[in-house]
Amino acid sequence: MKIDVKHIQKRGKAGWRYRRKIPEELRTVLGKREHLVPLGATEQEALRKYPRVHAEAEKLLADAIKCANGPTPTEWGHFRDGIAAARKMGFRQDRDFPSLDEIEHDTDWQARMKAVEKIVSKYVPDFDSVEDDDDDDDLPIPNFHPTEADTALARALLLNPNGTPVPTLEDAKRLYLKERVGDDETKQMELERVFKLVMEALGKDRKLASIKREDAKEVRDHMLDGRKASSVDRYLNVVRAVINHAIREFDLAGATNPFMNLEAAPKDRAEPDKDKRRPFTLDEVATITARIAYHAKTDLQHIWTILNGTGCRLAEVSGLRVSDVNVDHAIPHITVEWHDDRRIKNKVSRRNVPLIGDALGAAKEAVKAAGKATMLFPAYGRPRGPASASAALGKHVRACVTDPKATTHSLRHLMKDRLRLAGVTKSDQDIVLGHSSGSVGEDYGGDEVRLAVAARALEKALA
């Protein structure tokens, strides 16, 4: 018998699962592209679990739609918006309350009071203007429920007699989203995903000043449930950055960040960085290259060949524009730099990388295939494009090499080893690979000379 219900999928020996694509406009809110829930190994178990799982998915999407339509302002948000609205009317906060003797002659305060009366009149009717015919039922019913915006404006006009509200974690996240993340969809999704875990661990939004070290440990432990320590360390870095930014921008004098120096695993038990990935062997590269040449699409073949011949990061190649490829230069090369469709890792990653041998041939063919397109690889020169390219190439890598420490990025590790074995100096290796040497001198020197140095280094490595 076949299950004929929506969003359900049979996965061979893995059993059944609920799989539902997230609408594109909600992906940033939910921090993922799909909603996946295991339903069990048998058809009967899947049918039994389906109603509950489907209902949960419906609620998840409904809540996301509410968030997409605009997050509900926080207490701090209303406070800030009230001050901004008062400022637009010409009233500032940098003044003192007038004394009783000064009120009558304080023109600024009198103007504030008139503005407040105007706000109040929207909710409390002017009974003097209502004709009284002794029938109380005809009198207008006052609305004593002003909007949050009007309440915040009135409080700002009266110099916020209740004081300044304390910013919360949600305020910190929104500020960071606005001032540091901006329109970067990938970072938006990561921020939402990380803070969803934070809120799950803490149970609710919390005032920044109330979060203690023990709370931070609760967040870490919750994140560690089913996740690698390396991933949790990355998540904790995001939380640290958000709170540090909030402490500075909210002027929280004396506040400390309880997430500082909090690690997912002690350093003596953490996996060394050099052991997380390993370089390919030359035989492995030859095997994978042969498979890609036979099974992969042409653009993936070109990407793989350029990666193998340059040691670039995958995102640096998949996000190239046609204008970044300079095959007619005295030293053919690609230019890796920041643009609207691709971010680079850091400042030193911005560089020119020579094209030699097969990499040059692949670049020429890619330019010809791109035609009048802006991006060299249109299928991957987009947000999340590097992830798609990584997944596509990863399938071919895994078909040839089962070691999980060998990935597409292992080509970059191999190039590092090739440069070392060729006797290329550390500083010249850094020029090729876009690594920081930590030296002030790395910012000096002309682009042409650095390109020539990189070409000489790659020729030695690939000889």
C-alpha cells in the first residue's frame, strides 16, 4: 500500500520521513530551506506520527509568516521609536524636568504638553462637544487602549518618567542584524538558527544584564545535543559577537559577556585543526578528476580543474564574474575580490591568482560557455551557490574517497603541501593562498609584482 499524503517521503532502508520545502520568503526567518522530521521505519509508524508532525509543521510556518510580516517591537524598541518620533517633532531628550515655578514659562514644556494632549484626544473624547440629552447611552465610549507607538511617543515627550528600559537578547540580535549582517541572506539564516537555540535553552527572551555564566553554559549544553563541538564553537562565536556589539552600542557600562571564553570542548580534548581535514593524495585527485570528467556537468568540471590548479577556496571560484578572468594578461589570472554576489573570507583573501596549464584551459572554456552572462558559473554564482557546488562535487569525492576528512577543500590543503615541497617560502605561499602572515608588510608591494611571485610559486608547485 502506498501512503498518499502530502510532504511524506520513503527513503529506502532509512524508512519514512516528513519533508516539506520552506517557502523562499520564510527561509531567513526559519534558518533552513527544508523541514525534515523522521517518521519511523515502517509505514504504520509513519501514518501514526504524521498528523502530529504535520500539525507542528503548519504551526511552524504560521509563526514564521507572522515574523516575516514584521517582528513585534520589544519594550526597548518602542522606547527607541518613541524618542525618534519625538525628535522628528523637534523635541529632544537632553533636558531636565522643569520645576513647578518654571512650568508656566517653559515654552518647550508647554509645547510638549500640548502634543501629549493631542495624542490623548485620539482616545478620550471631548465630552464638552457632545450634546447632553440626558441619555448616557448616546455618549461616545472612550477608547482607553492607545497604541504602543502613541504610548511610547507620549512617554518620550514627557522625558520617559518610567526610566530607560533594559535591552534584551532579542534587542541585541535585532541590532546586530541591522548593523552587522545587513542583506547577507546566509548570515541572516545563521543568526536566526543560532538564536533559536539560545531561546530554546533559556526558555524566553532575557534582559542582557540578567544573563549569568550558568545560563551561558545551559545554552552551550543545549547546542551540544546532537551537534559537533566545532559547530557549537562557531555558534558560540556568533552569540559572543552579538552580545559584545550590544554592550558597546547600548552603552551598558560595567556589563560583561557571560559567553566569553566559553568553549564547546576543552582545548586538550578538542580535535586539532590540522586533523579536521587532510590533503588528497595525487592518486585520489586523479581518480576523482576522471570521475568528474565522465559524470559531472561541464561547469563543475571547470570549477574542479581551477580549484586543483590554484588552491583557491570553492566560494572564490564558484563566485567569479566573467570580468574577473584575465586570460589575455601577460600572466593569465583570476581576480578574487568582494562583490555583491560573493563575499570573501577576509581582506587578505583579495588577490590575483595565476592560471597555469589545465586551470588556464578550463577558465578559457568557462568564459566562452558563459557568453554574455555576468557570472562565470551562473548556476553557482548566487547566494548559497557555493553550498550547492560543494554538495555536487562532494558526491563525486565521496564516491572515490570514503575518508570523511577528505573533502573538496582537501584540494586547497594539497596545494599547501605542494608549495611546501617545492621550497616556496611561507610569505609567497600566503600570496597564492590568500592567507594572512600577521605581518604589516603583507599590505606593501604592487599587484603586478605579487602576481609574478605567485606565478613563480605555482609553477614550482605544479612542476
